[in-house]
Amino acid sequence: MPAEKNTYDLLKLILNLLLIGLLIVITYRVVEVFIFGFFWAVMVVIATWPLMIKIQQKLFNKRWLSLLVMALILAFVCVIPFILIISSVAQNGHYLIEWARTLSHRELPTLDWLNSIPMFGSELHQKWLDLIHTDGSDLVDTIQPYIGSMIGWLLEQATNISIFIFHAGVMIVFSLLLFLKGERITRDVYLFANRLSKQYGADTVTLAGQSIRAVALGVVVTAITLALIGGISFVLTKMPFPGILTLVLFICCVAQIGPVIVMLGCIVWQFWDGHTLSGIILIIVAIILTTLDSVMRAYLIKKGADLPFLLILFGVIGGVLSFGLMGLFIGPVVLALAYKLFQKWINEQA
């Protein structure tokens, strides 16, 4: 009888574990689509909480008014830029189509400035002349195998943009909920951390918040600075659609894609139209922006979190390569926590 009871209890335990595991798996599959938006919202709320408090104080300490303002700010930063870009492309699409139609009738520039490049400039210039003086069949034959891959890549990027807009919408909703109950959630997080470790719990949560806020500050301020410099260069070199290009540059910097892609496209456009001086100016600006993107961001992050420069730099690079855009925050935070905890452990042992 006891053996049968033990067998029954064991089967009951196994079934309960299977049901709990199945419930966890199904729950995860249901909320999986919202996880990225939720963690993004956590990062945004931690980084912008002081701003929300200042706005609330200016608006008669009404939380719902500050939430409305924060919702407009988040929508303006995350969603509206993509809508403006898509709308602008749709409105000006006929200009692009007309430019593509007349492309074969346009006279390509000779790019005589290539001769001034030492060592291989004259050879490169001669190959360019050979290319533009033919009907372009050799070039078409060369790039034809890659046209299908290019179209597939463009479609994939269009899909990624729509997914990004969805995650941005989810982020705004979760951000408003976190803003609404921020004090209570903060208290619960500190209580949970103390339950896990009374010695390190509170310090760990505080350090994580400081790291996230420092990374956000470094990324946003750097992106704004690069966008302003790039936008001024677009205006001075008379690039078409300078406003849209500046917006795209800002988005690329925030997304950690960097300014290189936008600047490279503008440089090619200037040289293609025979504006050599403008192209050279944009090359200089591109070098400046690339340098600032690496140095300024890491410096601001280090200043906000008081952590070693190389630790933050490795955290940003490794996090982005391992986890994508969200790794921009995950990498530095994980390395910062590991570094501080290890440092405290060493000091205690000493």
C-alpha cells in the first residue's frame, strides 16, 4: 500500500511539473512578441524618469498630464520619424522614377580628380573612363547575379522597419504604464533585490539604473550632436532633402548603425553629379562624425556611470553584436554589475 501511494505521488508530481512546464512554455510564446518592447520600455523609463518628474512639477504635479507629454515625446522620437520618411518617399517617388529613367541619357562625370590619388589613382581613373565610354554591358553582367539578393535584402529591411514600428508602439504603451506606477514598481524591485541578497541587492539595482541612464544619455546626446553636424553639412553642400537625410542620420546613430552609411551615400551622390568639392567636404565630415561617434558616446557613458572607459566600450560593442539593439544597454549593464560586484568581493577579502 505505501509503495502504491509513493508511485501515485510520484506520477502526480511528474504530471504537475509537466503541466507547469507546459504553462510556462505557452505563456512565453504568447508574450514573446511583447518582450522586446517591454525591455525597451524599461530602459526608456529608467533613462527618462528625471525628465518625467520635472515635467510633472511644471504641470501642477498632475501625473496624467506628464504622461500625455511623455507619450507625445516618445511617439515623436520613435514612430513619427519613420512615418515622415515613408510619406516623403511616397510624395517624391515620381522624382526618383524620373531620375532613374533619364539615368541612361545622362553624361557620367570623368572624375579627373582620381589622378591626384598617389600610387593607384591613374589606373583607377583609366578603368573608370573605360567603363563610362562603353555601353555599361560589362558592369551589368557583373552586378546581375547580385540583383536578386539586393531586392531580397531591401524587402527584409522593409519588414524590419514595420516590426520596429510595432515594437515602438508596444514600448510606448508599457512606458506609460511604468511611468504611472513607477514609485511602487521601484519599491518592489528593491524589496525583491533585498530578498535575493541583503548585502548587494540595493547597490546592484542602483548601479544597473545608473548604467542604463548613462548609456541612454551617451547615445542620445551623441546622436543629436552628429545629426546637427551632418545636417549643417547637407545644407552647405546643397544635398537634396537635407531634412530627411538628417532625420535618417539621427535614427542610424540612435540605432548604433552609425553615420557611415548615410554619409557614404551622400558622398557618392556628390561625386556622381560632379561636385568634387562638396564630395571632399562630406568625406571630411564623415571622418569627423565617425570619430565622434566612437569617442563621445563612450566618454558620456563613462561620465554618467563612473566606470572604466574600456569596460563601457567593450560592453557597448559586445552587447550590440550579441543581442542587437537591446544589447546596447544589456552589455554595459552586465559588465558594470560584474565589475562592481567583483571589486566589492576583492575589497572584502582584503
